[in-house]
Amino acid sequence: MSDVYAARRTRLRERCHAAGSQSAVISHPANVRYLAGAAPNGSVLLLGRREDLLVCPGPLDDRPTGARPDESLRPHLLEGPGGDPAVAAADLAAAQDADALAVEEHHLTVARHRALASVAPHLRLTDLGSAVEQLRVVKDEEEISCLRIGAEIADQALGELLESILVGRTERHLALELERRLVDHGADGPAFPTSVATGPNSGRRGHRPTDRRVEEGDFLSVCLGATYRGYRCEIGRTFVIGTSPADWQIELYDLVFAAQRAGRESLVPGAAYRDVDRAARQVLGSAGHAEDLQPLTGHGVGLEIDEDPQLAPSAMGKLDACVPVTVEPGVHLPGRGGVRIDDTLVVRPEADGGPELLTITTKELLAL
């Protein structure tokens, strides 16, 4: 893996040089991990003129389960407590005779940016922007393998929950049980706070579980994800509790399922982000739900649960192969509930079988 991380840093260095900076400080933890193999708490990465350094506020985690940095990358440990690794990195960059330093302004506070400028006043600070995030969009097969395993863990946890008795249990209790099952099956932890929504709460994107209890005839919407070796996936499903679905529930579910299928089928290399969103949105809008729709149909996943690309009406750009994204349309009817169906897929060309579905729990409308 050392070669992989070194190659990533080389690509970033080329971008920095093209923008006129010989050095860069990477402070966003997900970006540090992408380039260094690990992001010890508080650490930053210095992309130096002569040497790259992982600047850490304290000793590295030596536990067997802890993510270890790239062995070719020398750690630089601060002396004494209270130091700022980013400020120390700027000083180290100046010591390597850099005259320009690119920083992630979107991650730094104003006070921290001023501290970097003051420690090395001869360094010209420039904005690195989202250069690392752009490199992270297309995943290699090792990254996709981590997402695939995370999806298998999430599928397994959800499948086990569906085999248990649900009526009478609270949203909060079910969410906690799902998160425990994720860890039991080998996840680092949940990819994001697990959402369990019942009855009138169902179908809401990002619903925070409450003490409402599951009742007969409810829609039950579940959205969860596993983190595996730092990579995060997502799955969402909607079920009916304890009885045959009502006609309105079947109609709404079939509509959201059709929208989700249209979005999935649009995932081809070269497709515009907004066209994937439009494919799903048109199905729901044509059925009279234009006012009930979410702001986006899906998003990228990886070291963060919400990455580029954004599959939204105003999104600019086109899909590449090996980009993992969610497709997650939903409709929520105030006072009644709703449906959300959410999968994680990897964009693949038709010659390779089309989009690869990572989350495989059935999308049939089950009565539990």
C-alpha cells in the first residue's frame, strides 16, 4: 500500500506545482487518511519540497487494530503538549525552503490561518481548495473492496433485525440494536447515526429516532451504514409492520421503487450528475409529488458518508467509472409517513456489467 499512498501524494504535488506552490499542508482528517494511510487524532500532512511528514501532536496509536500510517512517511512528533501540528508544519515547510504553501482554507479556522501566516511570514499562503476531495472521487479496487465488505455487514445487520419481533419497540431501541449488530459483524462502527422511522415519521431523510413505538400497520423506514477500514456505505429500506399493506402504501412504495430503479439505471460513465437526479425525480414529479421531494437523489461515499459527486438538479459534472454513489429517492406525506429506498452502487461501464450493486437486501415490500 505504500506505493498507493505515495502515488496519491505525487498526483497532489503535481496539482500544487501547477498552481505555483511547492508545499502543502493537509489538515482535513479524511484527506490526511487518504494520502497517509491513517489520520492520528489532530495530525496534519506536510507535502514538503524535500520530504513529506506526518506531523502529530503526540505518539502514534500502536494498538494492533489501529490504522497505521504509510511506512514510507516519516512521522514528526511535536515536543510537549499544546502545540498546533498545522503551525508546526508551516514552520517545517519554511525550513525546507518553500516560498509558497497551499492550505485547506475550507477546513482551517480564521485564527489557525493567521497562526500559520505568523509563524512563517515569508511563506505565501494559497488555497488548496478541494484538490484532495477531487482526487478521492474515483476509487481504486482496494477502496471498493472495503465498501463492498461494509455493505455486506450492513445487509447482515439489517437482515437479522427483520427476523426479530418489532411491534412495541421504540425507534431509538431499534437504532441502537442495529449499531450494535454492525460492530458485532466487524464494522469499525456506524457510518452515520442510524435512522429508524415509524408511522408518520417514515420516509423522512435523516430522521432522528424517537421514543415512538412500532405499531401494526406502520411503515418502517430504516437507513444505516457500516464503516469498514475507514470507508462508509449506506442502505435504506422501507417495510410494513404486521399486516398486509394498505392500497396507498403499495401505490407509494411502487412509485418510489420505480424512481429508484430509474436512477440506478442512469448510472453509466459519462452521465451528467443532474441527469441521474432528473431520471428519478421525473418519476415522482409526474405522479404529483414534486413538492414532497428531497433536495438530491444521491451522493458519493467513501472515507466520508457524504462526498462528491452530488446527484442534484443543479450539480455540474459527469460520472466516471469506479465512482461509488448512493441512489436514495423518497417521498414523505405529512401525517401519514412515506417511503425511502437507498442503495450504494459503483458506476461501471456496460461492458463490465453496468452499475455494481453493493447493498443487496431485498427491495420487495415486506410485511414484517
